[in-house]
Amino acid sequence: MMGPSFPFVLEQARRGDHGAFAAIWRDIHPGLLRYLGVVAGENREDVASEVWAQVATSLDRFTGDEQGFRTWVFTTARRRAIDWHRRSARRPAVYLKPEHLDVSATSADASVGALESISTDAAIALIRSLPAAQAEVVMLRVVAGLDVARVAEIVGKQPGAVRVLAHRGLRSLAEQFAGAALQGTVAQ
Amino acid sequence: MIHDDRPRPGAPAPLDEGTGERLLRGLDPADAPPGYAPVSKVLRALLAPPDAAERAGEAEAVARFVALRKPAGGRRGQAPAPVWRPSAVGGTRPSNRGPTRRGTKPRRTRNGGGRQNRRALVGGTVVVVAVAIVIAAGTGTLPNGPQGVAHEALGAIGVSVPAGDNHNTTSHEVASPAGASGEGPRSAGTHSGGGSVVGGGGSSGSGSGAGGTTGTTASSKQTGTTTGTTGSPSTTQAGGDGSPPIGGGGTVGGGGGPISVTEIFIGPQAMEGDLKVAPGAPLAVGYAVSMPGHHAAATVSVLQAQVVFNATCVSGIGGGDFIVSMGDRSYAIAASSGSWYPGDHSNDPATFQGSSAVPDLCNGGLVRLRLGGVFEAGIGSTDTTNQVNVRWHYSADDNGGWSHTQSVVPGS
């Protein structure tokens, strides 16, 4: 997040300053790409490219603060991802489950030690293994850094529903890890 | 996909809403409730600094932005922005460990041509000068006469600036920034001199563009307080795909107006020779700045300073890059002072602005820093005409000789 410098940087970008646009891009793009990794899968690069093209052309029409800007960008990304899904009519089918990770511990808590590190790609794949709505909400909360109200605005749900989806997503992930640890116990 | 919410054998403890919220905000795995530490690790992995692939599309995105923002017919619809952006003085960011290329000319902004653009540029320059004067007045760095005029003129519109009868003659360090934002997990790295391991082989750095950092400049002789916001110095990297480096934007002074920030890279350089340190041992890094020759009093800011070390192992395989960060600092430099700030001596503790434990890159074995590191920072100043000298050092034993000195004119 840029914080207090955002209005100035945005204004510079509006004036055509490509350095300012690059600063915005660097701030948002990694998270955007990770979000699209969940909702657009292998098409994420293409969708992101469309999103930034739209941001570039519509920059003058945007009004609001940094959170509002991020909401706008991720809303645009969501719409573009939906368009891609309509075109391809399929969701990426590559999932990674916790059991694919090296969790060879004897209990759920002990598995913590075994899971010393996890790559961002593996983490995205794990989130993608969640039901789509849960996965999307978790990604918007985490990588987009948006609050419940903003996420609700993006996904078109009530804030209460967004909280429940995020909660279920986290719990589901924890249960998957617990199950993987249990399988490890049985295997031993 | 069918989702089953029923508890499974060995299921994690129930999750309350507050804990769930903290998990989403990057709760440390050690603080996670039973069964949720792996979830915490997954969520924190989502917030890891961007890798090279995620940063790779910048040049293309910017090129497309330029193309899309250029109206058809050859006339630009809007006046171009004044070029306040920092330039990539001092070379490009080293992609890995090769010598730093120096003297790279900043890419010029497309300015189109024609009277309209020139007029806009002149207008913008006038605005910059005016803003710079306001900033200088606010910090009390104008000469006595103009400072007094500024005091009265700005006072009339409710802006408090020093009267100008006293100038700062001593350096004061302005620690900035509590609110520096980085790219890592939001709850991580709360120590002042954070170290982080970078995936070996790739170019390192946060890649963060304008991480908003609020810096409050306070002077013992000021009657007012100037608050400035900083856009972080962008990390410029040589395009691994042959694309040109993109000069990133960075400005300081959102509160009173922007001042320029210029990136600087010094190194790689190994002032400590074939230094071998145990994993976990503290490694201190720091820098000093000075303004040679005759110059007005100025405030020099060193933003998002960090050193990227390239480590190998004394024995066995391993090693890689790791970063020691120093955050943002500002130093008030007295008029025509040629002193180094915050200190001249390499063993002065004040000149070590950051430290971090050496990461275990060699399976518990000694980590070798024979290749030294690269110092990176954004240098900003209220004085955009005189050069600022920068040098850096590091030490595992309170010594640490200085690097060579590199000069930069902020905003040039």
C-alpha cells in the first residue's frame, strides 16, 4: 500500500507520468496476479494485461482513495476473469492439496514444524483448492488488502456473507492440513 | 466442488472471528491457535515479496500505458507532468552479482513537443520552485532574508514557518517512519533493521514502487512541523529480457509538495574482505551522507536504504542473497558543512542504521561474505542543485571500513 503518497502518485499518473503509473503497477500487480491465479488460473497474465489496459484508459474517471482504487482494480479484474471463463467455459483443473506437500508429521500441530516454508505458488494452489467463493474472498482479503466491506462490494455479497466465507475458507484449510497430518500418521 | 463443514478426526479448534481476522492480516504462525499455524504460513506465503516473474511485465505495462494515454492525432490531450521523477543515477540494479553498471542516463519522459507542452513544463517548473520554496521555508533552510519574508507571507495565510533568525547548525536525525509499508507479510519484520532472505539467483529487492512512508520532520528550532510523505524510491532493475530499465517514480513531501528522489546503488563491494560469520550473528550496516562545497542548509533523506549481500558458504553448498534494511532517515545538513552525517568515523554506532542476524544459508555452517554487498537507497534533498555524497559500510565486529563514495544530485 502506498499510504499518504497515493493521491499524489495517482494525480501524476493521470497526467501521463509513466513513472507514477509504474509505481502504482508495482504496488498492485503482484497481488493482482496472485488473485487472478485463483480466479483465472492459467489465464492470469492475459487477464492482468487487460485489467491494466483498462486502468490506463479509465484513470481519469476514477475518483476515490487508495482503498477505492484497489477495489476498482480488483473489481475490473474480477469482471475480466469472468469474461475469460465465459470464453473458455472451464476452470483450471490443477489443484494442489496439502497432502502433496511434505507434511510427514504425527499430528496436526506437529505438522507445523514440517511445513517450514511454502512457496507463493503452492499457497495459491492451496487456496484454489477451496470452494471458489471462499477462495476468492480469502484472496481479496489477503493479497488485495481490502476490508470486508470492500470485498463485499467486489463480490456482490453482504459483508456478513463475506465474513462467513473467509472463516469457512480458513477452517477448511486447517482441516485439510489436519487430514493430511492424520494420513501421515496412518501411513507410518 | 462439495464442501463439508463437519469436523474431521483431529480437526482444528474452532476459530473465532477475531482470530480469523488476525490470520487474514498475517498473524504469525507462532501465535496461531492450535491447528492453524499451517494456515497462517499459507496466508503469509501469499504476501511474500514479488518474484522476478511477477515483476517482469512492468516494462510492457508502462509501454502500453504510454501508448494508451497518447491521444490520436499527435496532440496530447493533457499537459505532461513536470518531470519530478528520480533518475537512475549510479547504475542499474544489479540483476544478481555482476558489477554494477554506472552512469546510466535516465530515460526521458515523452514530452511530445510544441509550445503547449513547453508552456506546461515551464508552468510546472514554476510550481515546483514555489513548492520547494514553501518546503524550504517550512524547514527553516532559506537564507535569513527570504526566510523572514516567507515567515510573514505564509503566516498571513495560516502557515507557520520559522522566522529565519536562526538556522540549524547541527545535524538532527529525523527518524521516520513508523508507517513504512513493505511488500512482505504485514505483521512481519517489525524490527528496525530487518533482514530477509532473497531467493538465490534472482534479482533481489522488494520491488515495491511507492511504498507510502510518512516522515515527520521535526527540528528543535522550528516552530512548526513539516509532514512529508514519501513515495519510495523505485527499484530499478535491468530488464532480464533485454528491456530497458524503467526509471521509477519517487517523490517526497506530500504534505508540503514534492521533492525529488534519486536512486543510488553502490557496489558490489566487500570492504571487510573475506568475512566469515556464523548464522545468527548480528551484521550491522549503515551509511553516511555529506554535501561537499558551498551549499545552503538542506535536509537530505535516505529512503528505503538496504544492503543486498551475496553470501556463499565456507564449506558445502548453499548461500544466496539476503537483505539488511535500514528504513528511512533524514539528516539536516548545515549550510556549507562538509561533514559526514550522522558521523564520519566508521566505528561510530550512529553510522550503523540497521542490523540483522545473518540467516542460516549454509546448514549451520559459516556464511561467507567475500563478495560483499550492494547498497541501495533513494536519496532526496531539499537542495536539488548541489550534490550529495554517499558511502556505506557493514560490520560484524563494530568496525567496518567505508565503501567508495558515490555522488548524486537528487532530482538530476
